[in-house]
Amino acid sequence: MEIKNVLFDLDGTLLPMDMERFTNGYFQLLTEKMAPLGYDPKALIDMVWAGTAAMVKNDGSRLNEEAFWAKFAQAFGPEALADQPVFEAFYANEFQRARQFCGYDPLAAQAVEAVKASGRRVVLATNPIFPAAATRSRLSWAGLKPADFELVTTYENSRFCKPSVGYYRDILDRLGLRGEECLMVGNDMTEDTAAAEAGMGVFLITSCLINKEGKDLNAWPHGGFDDLIRFVCG
């Protein structure tokens, strides 16, 4: 069937990055911010990973944000939830320095605009493990903004994570879309190809490809943003 809706991943897709370099740099900035409040850097990083795991395992019974902060309270005590505004301030301020750990591809924003100009609906289907403030920032580094998309998934508005098929089905339900009329554009051969379980097509951007399971790339349409535009718009 015709592609009527295109879902774009962000990290490593619209925003080029080496995930390990970005994660290490991001954690360095976060621990510097929180150390004055008494947070041990290693314990904090371990907690962030644990909170991320809790979001990835979320079964839809609560928001990802709730899953993350429940793990935070478990690790540092309920009283530590009083520091939540400090984390929010971090994403609005110090997190901006994480831009140095990312690349930039002007073709990414051009591809989004080309898809929109063709009359198709676009969604930012970034794994919702970050708050909206952090997602707005990363979008801006890619030359885009939330208003460019019909929906932007963040940890405040999502109840599943990639690679759960529930994540993709939730997007379909919320926007009233049919899976067979959707194309997921991403760079992770585990997280993004999971969209196929919801009936979606998949196109892989190969500049920052992640293939931890050694899957066959040729099983999916793939290439750069110029190839994507031709694939979608003809």
C-alpha cells in the first residue's frame, strides 16, 4: 500500500552520533551537575541505566516517566525526588553542551520537509527515554523542532519503549493510523525494525547504523536521506 505516514527516529538517524561517545559525554555533564548535591557519579550512572531498563520493560501500565522516577526513589530514597527540578534544569541548561558529541546532516531536515511537502504525515518516533526538554534540544541540533511533527514521543507521554511492538502500536492508536500505510525510518536494526511487527515498513539510514544482533541489512530498504526521499516520494 501507499506510504501515507513516515515515522523518524532521532538519535543516529536525524541526528548523527556515535552512541557511546554521546552517552559518555552526557553522563559526564549530568554527574558534574549532581555531584554538589551529594550524588556519587557511579551510583548515579548506575541508577540512570536501571531507570532506562525500567522504561524499556514498561508494559503500558504507567508512563515511562513514572517508571524512571520510581526506580530513582528506590535507589536514593523517596526524599531524593525533591531533586527532580534540578534534573529538569540540567536538561534546559547544561545538557546543551552535549551538542559537541553529535554530528549534523542538513539532509535530515530536508528529508523531513520533503516528506511533509509530499502530503504525508510525519512523527518523531524517538525512543521515549528522555524528557521533552532533552528531545527538543536534540531536535534543534538536527535543525528541526517539535512543531515539525504531528507527534513527538517523550518519557512524559509514552508507556512503552523500543523495541516493544507496543511502542509502535501505541503510536498507531493515538493517531488513528494503519500500520501498512506507515514507514519507520531509523538506524537501529533491532529497535527500529521492530516496527514491522506492527505492520509497518522500515527504511534504515546507514550512516550511523547499529546492528548488535548481526541482522541482514539487505532484508530492508536502506541508504542515505537522498535514497529515502526517492523511496518515499518517487
